[in-house]
Amino acid sequence: MNPLYRALALALCLSAALTVRPRAADESGGNRRPVRVVASQRMTVTTQAGQGVLPLYLSRDWDRPLPDITRAVLVIHGRLRNADVYWRSAQAAKVAGGAAAATTLMIVPQFLADIDIPAWNLPPDMLHWSLEGWEGGEPAHGPAKLSSFDALDAIVARLADRARFPNLKEIVVAGHSGGAQVVQRYAVLNRSGAAPAGVMLRYVVANPSSYAYFDTLRPLPGGFVPYPAADCPGFNYWKYGLQNLPPYEPGVPEAALEARYVSRNVTYLLGQADTNPNHPALDKTCMAEAQGPYRLARGRAYVAYLQARHPQGLNQSLVEVPGVGHYGDAMLSSPGGLAALFGP
């Protein structure tokens, strides 16, 4: 068989298999149990607040120069902290990406919770957060008060090392479901937003339950109007709005955060079948319900909200995946997902 046809057939078979595969566990109530697997590799994160060790998966040894790597893709796990599941999804997407992904370094960090440390008898220098605090960039509970966003900053900074990555052209921070919530909030608060000179930094936000809004407007039957706070007093608190921001990025005016965010390269990847208002992992708090009845509606509304506020244009795009619901593998390995991760 012609090698090109063989590669195409492999991609089509893998895509079909991923589409019918049972959905991976995501950010449902199982997050209150210790993780089943701790990622095998380690990275030290250091800031003025101290330092700690982050577990992660890597497709290559990044302790030595990797001149053939031109792109790095970070895939963020969901609320279950199941980095092993997302590692398999990342590897599947890379296989489906074919030649476009051949020079890509895949990275899946793992944000552990307090309960994971004794369960796995992990050393005291291992970073750990509350069960949900890492999702919004809250400080770790130990060994130092480092934000999960500090950890992502550290990964980007390591990729900026031209001695290790002399030909890196692009860094992609991607997540599905709970991981997409992390990525969207990181894109809002990320201090610099800039990769090394000559390197593009992009964000891929796939099927999150909610988004961070920049004011009190929400999608109601009459359009985007001020949400009645009496119906849900916390509707505009972080991570749904900009009140009570975490200490990772304090004191920045809301207008400045918004201007910074809309200039960033963000792809919203939405499954057109992710329309179940009673999905077991859907955020059903009043804060999330204020954004719409289900994920597809919430994502469409958020993009419309930004477009209405910035009619001059956004450095952002909406990609909808036909026939796919809340399935991370199928989303990331769809044509739209592969283009978002590895380029068109």
C-alpha cells in the first residue's frame, strides 16, 4: 500500500475507534478519591513563595537538547486529576496528527490533591492542592504556596530554554472538560501571555462547564443583561467572574485583564452534541447555570459575549465538532481538534 494511503487509513481507523470508545472519566464526584496513578516524571517549580515538585508525563527526555522539536503541546487533565488517562488521549491525538505532530513534544502535568500524598506515600516536597483549588489557580497547600498557574509558567519557562529547544516555534496549552476550565482561566490570568521571542503561545479550550466573565452581564432571554445577584450571590466570583481573584495575579484592573485576554490566541473547541443539561460531570451550580443550560450553549454564549464587546475583532476562534458530545478523545482527535493542537 502507498505510504500516504496507509497513514490516512490509520488516522481514519483511529478516529473512528476514538469516536465510539466509552467516554473517559472526567470531573465527576470521583475526584474525592485518591488518584489511581501518579505520573512517572518530575519537575521542580520555584518562585519567590518557595518550591515544590510537580509530577508529569513527557513524550521525550527534555533534560537534553531536542533540536528536532518545533512544537510543545500541554494537555491538562480534569477534576479527577487522572493525568494517565489524558496522557493516553494526548498520545492518541499525536498519532492521529501524523506528520504535523511528528516534531511535537507532548506534556501532561498532574495537579495532586491533599488526599493523594498519604495514599501514595509521596515525599513532602510534592506539590498538592485542595480537591478543586488547583482548577482556579489557588495556592498549593504544600510544600509552598505555589499556584497551579505557577507550575504552568514553569513549564513554559523551561520550554523557553534555547539550549534545550533551539527550534521551538509554538507552545499550545490545551484542556478538555475540567482541564479546559483551567486553560481558560490561565489564559485570563497568565502574567506575561508571551512565549519566548519567535515562539507562538496558543490556548485550546474544549468543552468546559463554565468560563470567566469580565463583568456582570450574562446570557438571559433578553440578551446579555446584568445578572440578578439576588438569584445567585456568587455568580461573579472567581472562577466565574473576576471578583476575589487568587493571589497569583492580584491588583490588575478588570479592563486590563480583558484587554490582555482578547489579544491572546484562544481556540474554543465545542462538541455539537455536548447538549445534555443533566450530564453527570456538568457544573450545576447557580454560578455555572447563569452561563447557560449545557456546555455547547455556554460556549457559544461566551464567544458571542466577547464578540459583542470587541466588534473590532478577537485573536480567537470558535470551532464546533459535529456529532461529538463530552468525549475528550474524540474531541482532540477530530479534524478540528487536530488542527487546533498541531496547526491546519
